[in-house]
Amino acid sequence: MENCCGLLTDQKEPVPLKSIEIQLEVKDHVAAVVSTLNYENKEDKPLEAVFVFPLPGDAAVCHFSAQIGETNIVAEVKEKQQAQEEYDDAMSSGQQAFLLEESDQSPDIFSLSVGSLPPGESASIRLEYVTELAVEADDGLRFCLPAVLNPRYQPQGSQGPSVQVTSVPASLVPYSLSFSARVSSPRPISKVESSCSLEPLQYLNTDQTQATVKLAAGHKFDRDVELLVYYKDAHQPTAVVEAGQASAKPGSLMGDPVVMVSLYPEFPQSVMSSLASCGEFVFLMDRSGSMGPQLNYTTSTSRMDSAKETLLLLLKSLPVGCYFNIYSFGSRFEHIFSQSVKYNQKTMEDALKKVEKMEADLGGTEILEPLKDIYSKQSIPSHPRQLFVFTDGEVGNTKDVIDLVRKNSDSHSCFSFGIGEGASSALISGMAKEGGGHAQFITGTERMQPKVRHKQS
């Protein structure tokens, strides 16, 4: 059972969503996304509904509009309380109204309140946002269209309600998805890959700097759509110029042309090897219940198994003479050693035995307390601290966790691995960004080890 984002009534009953149309435009390292959601009220009375859906954690929503019959509504950005009051006033007076708002704790979750949708009426929602694409270990640029919104665990004593979404089996997702992408860059496009079936890549010019690709027909929006874009000469600096809007006032932000410069340096192997010759390596393993087997996986390997396998690989690859420790967490947390210990044959063997016995048996996902404990430990001189986090990211206090990493960013580097469909991009990417590290996402049957090996080399 997985929690799919979708349109729900205020009684948590699904509203028929007929189709989703996605148009993606990638310009070098930036993606602009236009999503059109088409649905229909088949009830015999007006309907108030909520559409809950995930977006990339660093996405900027730049347009929202709704079309109901001949009526077109274009959203305005307003202070949150004022917007809620105006929405309530419109609802009480029988007017059509929409309210789009970001979750207070998780910036990758948006909810759309649809008010007074007449019986038998269809509605079309248009949402546009822009986001920077993450660079993967193999130099691919990753775009992910989340289809799954997992329940977020709300730690005890935290403020704000948790996100509630009706559970829907993947096989019963009733709506279809059309997805097309246009890619352009100063560099030639070498290939585009996906976790889903694609139609062949179509180049639009002879130098292969522009191309289009579409999702193959028949796709059910029952899992994340992941797209990986690869450019030739990925480490060469590039610049993209975009003209200002002709309708904007001269000298205004939108009226002026802008330049985007992309710098993605490649460091020599000798430099990278020297950086890995010492350090304090702290591993933080999610052992909450959601790390167990998932029904949408096509193999018996659970999230916990994949994370353990990768951790064992890392432990066997640490440089002799470094320091390390391993934490695991759920509703409570544990650590193998009270303090980080020197890495040798004995400490490695002790750690391996305990990791092999780890199970997803510690309850909820309270990551804040083990992080506080890690940061409270004094750093070891001449051994820079590196934190590796393995989690499915199903927490409700995302902003609190990211703030804590930010406050301690001068004492460590943070590398995060998001495991499974629906992992919170806001949490995984936010921790790595604020901790000066790198984030990786592993979905479906994809294995972590190749990415980890690449990161180590």
C-alpha cells in the first residue's frame, strides 16, 4: 500500500482526476515545469476538495491558474493568513475559490484547496514551477516528477499537523499521465534515460544541442518519473542568455536580460584521494518501520536491506587510521560506540556484526535527536567530520532538521541518501545542501553501491 498524491474531498474521498499533462523544458541545468491537472465533480452537489502533491524541495512556483467552464482564475501571492481568510469568506458566500499553500514543515508538499466546484463540472488546474537540476555521480542531471506522497511521521511534541493522504494501491490509480520534455544546452545532448519507458530521443538540430523526448504511451502515474539528462563535455563552463519580457517595464527585473553561468569542475584524482586519507566518518541509519519491505517493489529486497548493504560496503572501504561511529534511529536512537573510535580490524569487525543484525524495528522517524547527539560530540583534530545519512525521508519536521544541519555546517560535511519512492526531496537535498555535501536518490530496484563507489573514488 502506498500513499499517492491526489484530489480528495474534505471527507477524504477521492475525486476523479481524469488526466495529468506535464511539459518539461530543460535549459542546461534548470528545469521549467508546466503541469495541467484535469478532473471532474461527478457528485450531485457542489464539492470542496483538496489536492495534495509533492514538488522538488527547492522549486519556485511561478504561476497557478484554474479554469472552470468559462471562468478563469489566476492566483495572487498573499500572506498566508490573509489568503486563508479570503478563501473562507469566498466559500461562505458561495463563490468559486482556490487556495494553494506550502506545508509549514515540509517545503516539498503543496496542498490545493478547491472550493465550490459545481456538480457535473470539469476543472483544469495549471501549475508552473522552476527548479535547478541535481548533478548525479555519473554526471547526469536528474529530474524527478514525484507520484508518491508517503505519510510523514510527526515527532512527539512537534508543532503543526502531519500530512494526511488517503492510501491508494498503485494498481488502482485511475488517471493517466502524458509527459513530454524539451532539452536545450550550449553542449551537445548525449542521451536521455528514464526509470520509465520513453519514446526515442528526437534531435531538433544537427549539432544535437536541442532535443525532445516523450513518455511512452500507456504509463500509469503509479510511481516517480525519473529523467536523467547527459551532456557531452559536462565539465566545460557554459552560459545561457535569456531576453527580458517585452511587456515588462524597462529596467525592471523581468524586463532585463539575464545570464546563467554553469560551472561544474572536475577535480584531479590525486586531490580526491588525499582528502579521503583521514577523517571522522559518522553513519546515521534509518531503522523506522517504513524502511521495511514495500509492496511496489518488484524484488524482495527492502529499503533496510539496500541501506545495510551499502553501509557494509562503506565500512570495509574506510582508510586505516580514520575514526568512525554508527548511529541508528526510529522513535529512539542507538549508537554502536559511545564515541567515534579508531578504525582497525577489530573495531571494523565489531561494527560489521552489529550492522548485519539491524532491522527496521525502531518505530517512527525521529531524526532530530540523533543529529543533536552527533553534533554534541567534540570533533577530532585533523580528522574532518563527514556525516552519511540513509533514510526514506518520511518526517514531518523537515525544516527543523535542515535548520539543525545548517547551524552545524562549519563542523562537518553531510551526504544524504534518499531511499525508495516518495523520499522527501526537501529533506534529502536540503541536508546535503546545507551540510556542503551531496544527495543521491535510489528508487525501485536500483542499487546504491555504484553511486557510493563513484563518490569514494
